[in-house]
Amino acid sequence: MNRLSGKVALISGSTSGMGAEEAKLFAIEGAKVVVTGISKEQGLKVVDEINSRGGESLFIKLDVSSEDDWIAAIQATQKSFGKLNILINNAGVIERHSLNSTTVLTWKRVMEINSMGAFLGCKTAMPVLLKAGLGSIVNIASISGMVGVGYPAYNASKGAIRALTKIVAMEYAQMGIRVNCINPGSIETPMFDTAETEVAAQRVGRIPMGRVGQPIDVAFGALFLASDESSFITGTELVIDGGLTAC
Ligand SMILES: NC(=O)c1ccc[n+]([C@@H]2O[C@H](COP(=O)([O-])OP(=O)(O)OC[C@H]3O[C@@H](n4cnc5c(N)ncnc54)[C@H](O)[C@@H]3O)[C@@H](O)[C@H]2O)c1
């Protein structure tokens, strides 16, 4: 119950899916949680659920592709909760286009939200994490950034997050800030639900464990990496995919 006791966590894109699950789990484990995203209505629902169960959370609007939004969100977090210990760069979008049908506009949008969003999160939160002493950043990449299955813009954006994780981890390894990433496989969330049924069914059929993942499967991984239990772990990747990339 107290694995994040005394800590403050900001989770991007936590108005739905895995981010919302992480927000709820982190609050149960004692963290004060800043739920962020682009939908205030959805965000307030997550906040209400957390607070009605005795947790402490608030919603801040944050489009991760906007540096101004990041600066404002980090300032508001400090104002409300006094500090920040944990950042989960979770927000993301997928565009399901092959190389030939990927436009420059599509490529830019996916990169700006997925990889630039994670970069801006790391950069903007870092001074505040350093001020708090010990900090943990968890970037949500994907197995799509590891293998040649998927879509060029999405896969490249997730590969960029893996590389960003390692280089930021090295830069701050001696300053108390750990940076790791999670590479989920197929997880049943609103994003997964929009996949073409046939493609999704093919993927699920190949998962050695015989099922898709649930948001809580990823949230437990994020909890471990966010907590002090992983205090000697930085620059690493946690694959949560039911064994898919092992075969
Ligand atoms: N579901 C899967 O199978 C799967 C697999 C691997 C990785 N992922 C990654 O997990 C993360 C969470 O996705 P999910 O599966 O929970 O789906 P989701 O669609 O429920 O979550 C994505 C969240 O990001 C938010 N978002 C989109 N653009 C944003 C922006 N510009 N600023 C702020 N927030 C924005 C959405 O509103 C949403 O709340 C994403 O980064 C996704 O790429 C998902």
C-alpha cells in the first residue's frame, strides 16, 4: 500500500488507458498524482475516482507536444504539491500507415507527440526532479520500437524513446535521477481497440502467453520502476508483452 508513500508523480496522457491505470495504482500506493492530458472531462473522471477512494490527485491540461504546456504543468505541480519525484511519459498516438501512405504531416504529428513529447517531459521536469533529490522517469515506448512489425512513423517514434531513455539515464546517473522505459506489447486500451480486428487477432494469436495484456500489467511495471525498489536500475527497458518478442 505504501510503495510510493510521500512521492509526487506526474503522468502524461493519464486520462485513459494505461496512464489512467497507473494514476489509480500510484495513488493507492501513496503517491500524490498529477493526472494530465488533453481531455479535461476524462481527466476529471480519473481524478474523482482517485479522490473518492481517499487518494490525492488533481488534473492539469497538458498537450505533450507543447513546451509552454509542459512548463505550466510543472509549475502548477510544484505550486499544488510542492515537488515532483516521478514522471511517466505515457502520452502517445498511433497512425497506422505503411511507408508509402505516411505523409510528412503524419510523420511530424507522431514524432511531435510521442518522441518530442517524451523529450520535453524529461527536459522540463528535470530541474524539479533534481531539486527533490531522487527522481524516476519512466518512458512508455513499445515493442514496436524493437521489431519490424507495425508502422514507420509509430515504430520510429518509439525507437527514439528507447534511445532517449538511455542517453538521459547516462547524463543523470550520478545525480540521483533514474530513467527507464517500458516496452509494452498488445495491451487492451482505447488505442489497441482502434486496431483493425484482423491485424489485432493475428498478433494476439502469436502471443506465447495466449492473451493480450491489461493496463494493470503495465502499471505494475511502471510502479516498480517508479519506486525505490528499483533504485539500482537505470537506462534499462522492461518488456511487457506476454513473451511475444522472445520467440
Ligand atoms: N495499447 C497498446 O497495445 C500499446 C502498446 C505499446 C505501447 N503503447 C503506448 O502506451 C501509451 C498509452 O497508450 P494506451 O494504449 O493507454 O492508449 P490510450 O489511447 O488510452 O492512451 C494514450 C493517451 O495519450 C493521450 N494523448 C494523445 N495525444 C496527446 C497529446 N498531444 N498530449 C497529451 N496527451 C495526449 C490520449 O488522450 C490518451 O489519453 C502510448 O504511448 C502508446 O503508444 C500502447
